[in-house]
Amino acid sequence: MILKTQLNPAPVSLTDRDTKAERRKWFKRLYSQRHIQIMALLGVAWMIIFNYVPMYGVIIAFKEFNIVKSISEAPWVGFTHFKDFFQDESFMDVMRNTLGISLIKLAIGFPLPIIFALFLNEVRSVGFKKAIQTISYLPHFLSWVILGGILTTWLADVGIINNVLMALHLIKEPISYLAEPSYFWSIIITSDIWKELGWSAIIYLAAIASVSPELYEAATIDGAGRFQKMWYVTLPSIKATISILFILAVSGVLNSNFDQILVLRNSLNESASNVIDIYVFQTGMQQGRYSYATAVGLFKSAIALILLLLANRVTKKMNDTSLF
């Protein structure tokens, strides 16, 4: 019986043969794409080394770390740093400034690129359209160090804005805009829109370009005008793109553009410019409270993750579009 079993092994099933054939095809395709795969692996390795390996340092948010001892030698303190942040006298001002600037940016700065892309798409003159695109994209390629210097000059007592307003008799004497906390939010939001409007519209213009011309032809036959085509054809066609970018924008609500605020803030507008990113920089780099600053940064990241999940779920229920 044993000899018979050994001489007559069980036949290989068709499923096993199909699996082996698929594996051979997979390895053959992988080998044919070896150069692309190597490039992809280098990107993955870079992400692991610089994005995931440093995450080990997050544990100092729960320790009392100092540069004399290693992270493993630092004593555990639990959620002490988080409690200290919530009880800090600057907590309410920091959160108010961060949420105020970010929510206004989201309410105004998010729909503006969509509107800009819709109207730019309706421009029939190719030369004029390219000129508008170039002018609107240009500020994006300038750093906030350069733009900050330009804005500081424009908003000075003898700057162009004060000169124009005084020439039009709208104001009687120069205003020190960057010295007044009441103007700071408006300056930050307006300058951010100015810098990123054209660049943010690129994705929407690309999505609009993929809309089938047959939809516009059908709308024309039905007697739809330009605004009706934008509302009933273009916007529904790019709804998925808008939803994805909205999810990402909501998840970044606590990001207040550190570079921009660091360049434009000063001691006179500190009450309106002290946001989470600036607070972390001051406590961590200037005061040397590394564990405390890490705890504040981790709190910000946790809130961003929650907002991402909520925005993803809401958009998925509303129009069946989501990141995951």
C-alpha cells in the first residue's frame, strides 16, 4: 500500500498549475520592470529612513528628555507634558490663533482656486490664458523669505500701500500694518491666497481638461449657457477631485504655514501670530524643552489624524468619494 502510494503520487490540480503560471508571469514582469522597481524601492527606502525611523523619537513626549542622556535613559513622565500644555496660560491664545487663521483660510482659500480654474477654463484667447496662468503661478515659486521682505516693504509706513491709500484720501496718516495685531490675520490670509491661488488651480484645470466634450455639446443642444455648463457639467465632473483635496485641506487645519508667520511676525503682533507651530519652535528650539515641544506636536498630529478620518467618512457618505 505504501509502495503504491509512492509510485502513484496525487495529481497536481489545475489550480496549483494556474498559481505557478501566475507566479512565473509576475516574476517575469517584475524583471522586465527592474529599473522602474529599483527607482520605486529607493523612494520607499528614503521614506522609511527619513519618515518612519525618526518616529521612534516621538516617545520623548512621554519622557523627560535632555541632550545629556539618551532617549532610553530619560525617565518616563506619562502625559505630564500634555497636561502642562492644556494648563498653560498661552493655550487658549495659541489655539484661537491657529484655528482662526486656518479655518478662515479653508473657508476662503479652498473655493477660490476652484472658481479661478472655472473662469480661466472659459477664456478663449490662448495667449491671454497663458499670460494669466504665468502671472498667477509665479508667486508660488518665490520663498516666503522673499515674499515676506516684499510685504514688509509694501506694508511699511512709507510703503506703497500707505502711499496709495493716502493719495486716494482713504486714510489721513500712515498705518503700521505689521505692528497692529488686528490686521495680522488679514495679511496672512490674503498673502497666502496671493501666493498659492494659481498653483492650487493647476489640479482643477487638469481635472476640467479630462471632462468629455460630448457633455458640453449635449448641454449646448439643451440650451445651456456658460454659467449653466459650469454649474451642471464642469463642477459635477470634478466633484471627486474637489472631495479629495477637501479631505487633505481639513486634515491640515492645524497647519498655519510656519514659514509665512515666522517671517511676518514680530513682538508687536505676537498676540495674533502665536500659533502652534511658532509655539513649538519657541519652546523646543529656543527654550530647550524638547519633550514638551514634542508632546505639543504629537497633540497636533493626533488632531490632524482625527480630522482626516472624519472628513474622509463625511465625503464618502455624501458623494461616495474617499481616500480609503
